[in-house]
Amino acid sequence: QVQLVESGGGLVQAGGSLRLSCTAPGRTLSAYHMGWFRQAPGKEREFVVAISWSGGTTYYADSVKGRFTISRGNAKYTVWLQMNSLKPEDTAVYYCAASTRIVANMLRGDEYDYWGQGTQVTVSS
């Protein structure tokens, strides 16, 4: 079992930035493909961004390309989501997820085995 913990959410004005982090206390995340998903009120959960276990491949939803960046910390214990130029439509609960699959479609939520509890991001206009 892998416990994922997100942090860094909050309230920010449109155009601002936030950096979310995802950790698994006591263990490295280097063996997992990692993804971020989000769910806004009344909407389905949607894919945001993902990074392969090696860090060599990343995927971004069209809605966040050029604004969000996913990365792994040097010590591989943390996955970061840097969010710039935030928009009100980015408001959602953001979830970190880990996949143990060697080959995974990282855009699909059902390819992930472990999920965090989520962190709220609110962007005011």
C-alpha cells in the first residue's frame, strides 16, 4: 500500500501561480508512473498531467499545456506540479496518483493504483 499526500493547494487570483507537491511518506516515488487529476464541483474527474517513472515522458491535457509543469524532485521522493497563469476554470480538487504498471496509459484514471486525498485549488477572477 502506498499512501500519497498532496499539499500546496490554496486560493489564488487569476494569473497567479501555485505549486503542488505529492509525496509518499517513507518511500520514494521513482518506481511509479505519476499523474495529477482534478475534479471540479459537478464535473467528472479529468486528467491533468502525468510523468513516467523515469521522468523521460510527460503528458499534458490540452487545457493546461504551456501553463502547468510536472517534475520529479532530485531525490525522487516528491512529484511537483507547477501551475502558472491560473484561470478560474482551473478551480478543482487536485489528486495525485501512482501507477505500478510497467506500461500504462497514463491519461486514464483506471491505470492508477494509488490515490491521494486531494488538495483544493481555488482561482478567483
